[in-house]
Amino acid sequence: MKMKRHHCVLFLLLVGLGATGMKAQEAKYPPLSEYMMARDAEIALAKSAAPQAISDRATIRVFTTSGYQTAHEGDNGFLCMVMRGFTVAPTFAPAQMRPIVYDSKLRAPICFNPQAVRTVLPYYELRTKLGLEGKTPDQIAEGVQAAYAKGEIPKRTEVSFAYMWSADQVLGPAGHLECCPLFPTMPEHHLPSGLSRWTTKWP
């Protein structure tokens, strides 16, 4: 437990330092090619987010230049993918954490349960769309808020969760880290068990 807390603190410190540097250099998105992965490697990484009994039967999506596309259609209602910086960066966290959107090396494998596919995935799909359009972190946050206000993405009316069990996830500039309470101010609570849970209290 102490080691996990240490990793989390280290990550947050590195994010803060990176954010400070980005402000000085006027942050911008790296070339889109830096966000890409070989298709087979991305499928394997996405599936590593959950136990094999779940991920072998899950729908798998891979990242492309036009967003996430289905590489394999599953039959158990779960969906696995590898989130990028602009997908997973915390929308409502402190401003110094938002520049994670520009981190082209971040790879966050996740496997949503059926409830999360319905109510949480649309939020991440919108973040991805806005990132691909070159929106800034503040513009992404505004776009998400506007979409909820207009009913363009669903409110979270039920408890849902996702697996984040991969040993190969890259969650920030420190490289490979254990899953931990990465974004404590977000509704996505990363549990010590390697799960992400969403409650009904937000937005």
C-alpha cells in the first residue's frame, strides 16, 4: 500500500512539473502518429486490462486517425480499449493536471462493463473527438459540460465499473505505474483492486 501511495505521489509531482513546463512553452499536440500503435499490439494491450475470461469475449476497439473503431465484436457486453492522453485526462481536475491531454506516450488499457459502456464510454468518446479536433484542455472541459447540459451524452444513472488490470499500462511521464487513485478529484475512482468505479452522483 505504501508503495502504491508513493507511485501516485510521484506521478502527481511529475504531472505538475510537466504542466509548468508546458505553460512556458505554449503546449500543443504532438503529431498524431505518436499516438498510434500497431493494430495487433493495441488489441493485446486492450485485452490485458481485464481477466482473460472477460476480455476474450469483449468488444475490442483500437485507436485510428478518426477515433476509435471496432476491431472485434464481443458477446458479453464488455468493451476494452487503450485510452490516450486526451481521452483519459481529468476534465474537472485542477488545471495543472489538464495538460496530460498532450502526452502522446500515455497508454491506459481499460475494459468497461455493460453499464459503463452505456453511460461512461460516450464521455470518453467525446473527449477523444475533441482531442482529435485539436481542442485545448479548457475547451475539452467546456465541450463536455455543454454536452451534458444539452443531453448529448448520457448522465450516469447507475453504478458501473471498468477493469484496469494491465501490467503494461503507461499512465504518465514516470512510465509504467501501478493502478492507484490517479485522479482523486474525478468521479472515476481508481480502486486498489485495479478497478475504476463510477457512481450515480456525477454529473
